[in-house]
Amino acid sequence: MITNEDSSTPAPEHPRHGSADSGSRQGWAVARDGGRPEGGVCTHLAAVVEPPDPGPREVCEECLALGREWVRLRWCTTCGNVGCCDSSRGQHAYGHHRRTGHPIVISLAPDESWAWCYADEVFLVEA
Ligand SMILES: [Zn+2]
Ligand SMILES: [Zn+2]
Ligand SMILES: [Zn+2]
């Protein structure tokens, strides 16, 4: 049995700037995405503030109203709206972006820890 393991994983670069404002979190940064050209930018990073915890509102209310099921939930960082992901039939998080222009959603799925900017089409990770 032949395993074709690629052991030449490039080490991620961690440029360490002198952190002038220690104590506060750095926030979000554009993640590298192997499927896309490098150098993707998000012009909305400064606007990413975590809205109040959705708590028990971890449902897609638009799907609930339609009696549908969803796959994963996305959480609008602008207003706190919770909508379902693009793999869900309703795609209500995207619909929310289309209606409101709110650019960035955080994944509420427990196995995902990233955000997505619909406007720039880049993944964001906590820096
Ligand atoms: Zn953006
Ligand atoms: Zn939905
Ligand atoms: Zn919103």
C-alpha cells in the first residue's frame, strides 16, 4: 500500500510586528486560500465587531418560517442577523447580505472558525 504523503508543508509566516496596543485582540485577517490568487484584501476588516452573542437565536428564522431545514448558520457581524449558509436551500445569510449590504458573516458551525466577506469573497481568520 502506497501512501502519497506530502511532507513538504510550507511553514506559515508569522510576521511579528511590535504590538503597540497589547491587551486588545488583533481582530481578523484575510486567510490564505489555496484556490485563489494571493493578495486578497478585505476593506471591511475595521468594521468587524462582534455583535451580541446570538445565544438561543441559533436558528435561521427565515427557514423556520418556511418549515425548511438548514445546514450551517452564518452570523452577520454588522447587525447580528443569523442566516443559513450557501449549502442550505435558503441561502439566507447571502440573502441578508444582498438586501442589506452587510459584508461579513462569522460561521456559527462548531467545526468552523472563520468569517467570510461576501463583498470581497475572502475568508477571514482571527489574527
Ligand atoms: Zn471585505
Ligand atoms: Zn435559511
Ligand atoms: Zn446584517
